[in-house]
Amino acid sequence: MRLAYFRKSNFDFEKTLYNLKEELNKEGLTLIGEFNLDDFGKVLNVCNSEWITKIIENAKDFIGLLPCLIVIFKKNDDIFVGIGNPSLIGEISDNSEIIELAQKVDLSLKKIVDNACGVGPLKIKSIKLYATTTCPYCKMEAAWLDENKIKYEIVYVDINPIAAEEMVRKTGQMGVPVTEIIFENGDVEYVIGFDKYTLQNYLFNK
């Protein structure tokens, strides 16, 4: 589970910051305040009253998980923009209102970051499904991936001990299915079990 979302900007610091503020306005977010990170960056405190209200009405304990900070900073000659991962709320909730909100926030904030940086949505490079030949949930996920025309590699850990060791080493998980998703920037995510919500978020919202 990725805790944050960062992209490298194609622009300089001032242009990226300007773009961020423009994108916030387009998406209906309010810039509450901002503060400097010494001489290498800035943090923007943003909010959307509709999102906050929805959280309070349906799952007030999740209020601290709503990403309200956007950071822009310099690293060497590069500019990066980052947010907390908006998907986190939906991944730990079984409330349909919260899951729907998480999807909305995820699309909105990642769109802001991508557009401010002048980059397209983060693309998936490869998908590997760790499974066993007898696991019903593995078969369900494989069928779901096929139905949605998602390209993936399937590895059966019950007949491939090397793959089994690899899966445990990477994730600490003994059970299947485990889905490995590798993105174009080298980030890797692991989805444990046939978690359709999380898979949809990664595969269709990029």
C-alpha cells in the first residue's frame, strides 16, 4: 500500500507552484494556507468542504487520513510534487459512501498533481499475479483481469518454489492471490487477496 503519490515536474519551481494553484481552483479546492520548507520547498494546506463533511457524516475517525497537504520541493535540479495517497481511506473502509469519496478524491488530487507537473497519468509497466493452481480466488481474479482485457503474467507458486520464495520475500505473505503492479517510474504496489476495489483504483484510475 503506497502511502504517498509523487511526480517529477517538467517545469521549474515557480511555474509548478503557479500551476498547482491554478489546478486547485479548477478542481474546487480552497487554499487555506502555505508555508516554506527552508529554501527547498513549500507546503500548501488545501481543503474541500464537501469532502470533509462526507467524512464526518460517515466515518469521522478517518478525518486524519484525508490528504489536505500538497508538498512541492527541489531535489538536486528536479522539482517534485507530492500528496498523501487518497486511496488509503477507501482501502480500509467498508462504507460505500467513503469508498466512493476515496475514488473521487483520488482522481481529483492526482489530476491536480499530474497537470501541475505537466505529465500524464502514471502508467503501469507490468502486472504479475502470484497464484496457486487450486485457489478459487486466484481463478476469480484471473477471470476478472481477462474480462477487463488487462495484460498480466500469472505465476503458480505451488509448482514454482522459486516464485514462492520471491513472493514471500517481497511481501511477507504466504497466501494467494498476490498481485504485483510495477509502474513506469519504478514504484511497486502489492495487492493482497482478490481486492477488486484496490485493483480497480490502480488499473483504471491511472
